[in-house]
Amino acid sequence: MATELAHLDAAERRVNLVELERDGAVAVVLLNRPQQLNALSDELMEELVAALVELDRDEAVRCIVLGGSERAFAAGADIGVLAQTSPVEAATSERLARWDAIRRIGTPIVAAVSGYCLGGGCELAMLCDVIVASETAQFGQPEINLGVLPGAGGTQRLTRAVGKAVAMDVILSGRYLTAREALDFGLVSRVVAREAWLEEAKRLARAIAEKSPIALRLAKEAVNRAYEGPLQLGVAYERQAFGLALSSEDAQEGMNAFLEKRKPEFRGR
Ligand code: CAA
């Protein structure tokens, strides 16, 4: 741990590497290592996972926005740390568990991506549920330029998101995708004006946060099953999830509200 901390200067150790804001039922988590373009150091990832896990346990939080700065969502794993990582550490360290912990977050996460979204940064955005991209966003897996390859799911998730041809192009050449290309290829679902990158993500998160948290979690997991596994298993999960959602008070409320022509009030019951 001492060596892991060695690359941080004293000032950096005093600041939060992750900033948290609450806006009603929406929590906004911002990576805050601007001098290094939010490179994902162990300390930053530890703070990020701790924040996400805590927010996921908080019933009042219905949606999370995860962003960086205007210049960079995140420029990848911290290359200084990576350069000193042994193969055994890479295969066994706490780092892998952190990525898995983010996948297990049940609360929907909207990634607000402005600027560089590279390497581990792109892998982090792909672990989120919706990506809102600024027109300035640049997505890439440039690990090949370092003599390695994506190590936090990039070869798998990018391929599933954009297909083999584009994934091979991006991963083998190290080239970046513009926000427009990312939209055309299906990596992101919305591209917004430069200055609106965070506000538009928050607006989407507020809309999501109004839905039933039970249905949201089940729907998130069901879509992830489509992304991660075979169709028939995903369909079987969806059937069970649908029955479970249907048995919730929120489903009664949602359907009654529709029939009574009023806005539903979902309580997560
Ligand atoms: N790790 C550590 N530091 C990084 C970093 C990273 N991934 N990316 C940027 N920085 C640092 C730079 O070293 C620089 O620090 P100093 O000011 O102390 O020199 C600072 O952030 C600003 O960066 P630049 O001066 O390079 O800024 P730029 O605007 O000229 O270039 C950039 C921006 C194109 C993003 C360039 O910084 C870059 O190519 N970064 C590396 C991107 C990369 O290769 N990411 C993949 C990392 S490996 C990985 O992620 C493995 C995995 O799958 C988990």
C-alpha cells in the first residue's frame, strides 16, 4: 500500500478523489483527479467503489450519475502504477474485485462523458447503464500503444456494444471514436452539446429516478443478462423478473395511476 501511495503527492492525498453531490433522488459522483485526467489509480477506484456501494444501499438514491471533468471522463488506468504491476498482481489484486463490484451495483448509473474516455475510462463508462456523451467525447482503448491490451473488460464489452469490426479497429489500431461515431456504432445513446454534458445526464437521471426502483433494478439486471449471456437464459430471467415486478405495490400504483390519469408515486415496495 505504501508503494501504491508513493506516486501521490501530499496535496493529492488530502483531497477527495471522488466528489459526491446529492440532488434529490439522484446522486452525482464525479472523479476528481484532474491533473492526471482522472487516471484510475487504486486510491481513486477504492473511493469510487466505496461511494457507489454506499449509494446503492441508500433507498433514497434512485439513480446515480458518474462523471469526470469537462476535459476528461478518465484517461484510463494509471500508467505509472501499471508499469510497476507484476503479472500475478494483475491477475489477483483487489483491482479486479473493484471492477466486479461496480458491475454488481443495482442502482442505474448514467455515465456523463466529456473529453477523454480511454482505456479503463472507457471500460468504466461501459460498466454504466447509459452513456450520455458530450460532442467533445473521445472513446478509445489505446492500450495497444503501451504494448498491452484492455484489461478491465474492454475487449468483451466494446465488442458486444459495437460489434467485431469496429471493436477490432479501435482495439488493434488504438484510434479514438468521436462522440458521433460512438452514437452511430451504439456505444452511447445520446450526444449532447459541450456545455450540457453534466446537466443532460442529470436530467436523464432525474427522469429515471421517478420510476419504480424495484422495476429499475430488475430491468437493469435483465438487460445486462442480454449483454452478458445466452438469449434463453436472459428470457428466463426476464420472465421471473416480470412476475416479481408485477407483485410489487409499485406495479399496482403504476397501473392505478395510469387508469386514474394521475402521476404515479413509486415507493420501492
Ligand atoms: N495514467 C497516468 N497519468 C496519465 C494518464 C494515465 N492513463 N493519462 C494522462 N495522464 C497524465 C499525464 O502523464 C500528464 O501528467 P503530467 O502533467 O504530470 O505530465 C497529465 O495527465 C496530462 O496528460 P497529457 O499532458 O498527456 O495531456 P494531453 O492533452 O497532451 O494528452 C491524452 C491527453 C491523449 C489522454 C494522453 O494523456 C494519453 O494518451 N494518456 C494515456 C491514455 C492511455 O493510454 N490510457 C490507457 C491506460 S492503460 C489501461 O487503461 C488498462 C486497462 O484496461 C485497465
